[in-house]
Amino acid sequence: MSNNEVDLAALLCSKICHDLLSPVGAINNGLELLEDESDPVMRDRCMDLLADSARVSADKLKYFRLAFGAAGGFGDEVDPAEARNLIESLIGDSGKITLGWALQADALPKKAIKILLNLALIAKEALVRGGTLDVGAEKGDLGIEVVVRAEGVKIALDSGIRAALDGTIEQIDLSARTAPAWMTRELALQNGGDLRISPPSPTELLLGAIVTA
């Protein structure tokens, strides 16, 4: 493994730790409150907090395991329903974001699913005030096409993430925040495809990728 690969792995680990810090911290806080609380009603609330935080932590770990890691090995095909379940768990049930799903394939190569999950994560995080997240993929003549669209009152996409997606950032300049986007673009390029991003817009973000079948 090259130094660049080690650095990328370290940045992805930092991203995972950052995103898990809040729900895991909430579990710790809930345990501390539970230890000192004697009121039955408050203890029930503490248990609800613990259960919710544990669920969020587990959902994020499952998401990152497939989006960043080698879950099940390399080269396997994945049922898109698994990806949909992961994205739905990431969105949660607050009602702020509505998921639109349009996948025609019964199974997709893991490399396409990884790209889909990473683009969905980027688009979801850009919907800072909620909105609609549309995810689609299909097998075409050129390969597997993946499209993710976010639409909402406000789209906030970090300039570093945009640079990582459009290929105008060097790997040496990556951070934990931008590494997943850079990895996603590289994954598309290394599999005979490409990744495209729509021009800046305050209300819409369109991400597309293609990889060879």
C-alpha cells in the first residue's frame, strides 16, 4: 500500500470518527444520566435516548462499511434494496428529506453501489434545510449510470467537496471532509467511467457517474 493510499485511509477513518462522535457521545451522556436518575419517567426518557443513539450509530456504521470499506469483499454484486435501506436510515424519519428511488437493475456491482452511496451522502449533507433526494441507476450501453439529485430551499455544498468531485483538488490537499468525494471520483475513473457535477445553484445539486459494467 502506497503512502497516498495510507493517507486516504486515514482521512476516511477520521470522517467516520467525526460522524460517529455525536451519537456515541449521546450514548455516554445517556448512561451518565441514567446512573444518577431515580425518577421512572426520566429513566424512560434516558432509555429512549440510548436506544435512538445506538440505532443511529449502528446505521452509520453499516452505511460507512459499504460506502467506504470492503464489506463482503470486492467484485460482488449488491441488491439495490440494501443501498436503499441504508440511505433511508441515513435520512431518518424526521420528514425533512423525502427520498425518490428509481433503480431498474436487480443487482449492481459493488463499485457502482459504493459510488451511489457516497454521492447520496454528499447530496444529503448539502440539503441543510431539507428537501428531496432522488437516487437513480441503470445499466446502459456505456456501463452503469448513477444519478443523484438534491433539491431544496437551500443547497450548501462545501467548495472543497466540489473541487474533489470535479477533479480540481490535489490528493495532498485532501481533508477528512473532502476525502470521500475524491475517493468517489477516483473509483469512477479507475473503472473506465467519469463523474460530473452540476454548476453551483442555491436550490439544486445534480451528481452523475458512470462505470463500466
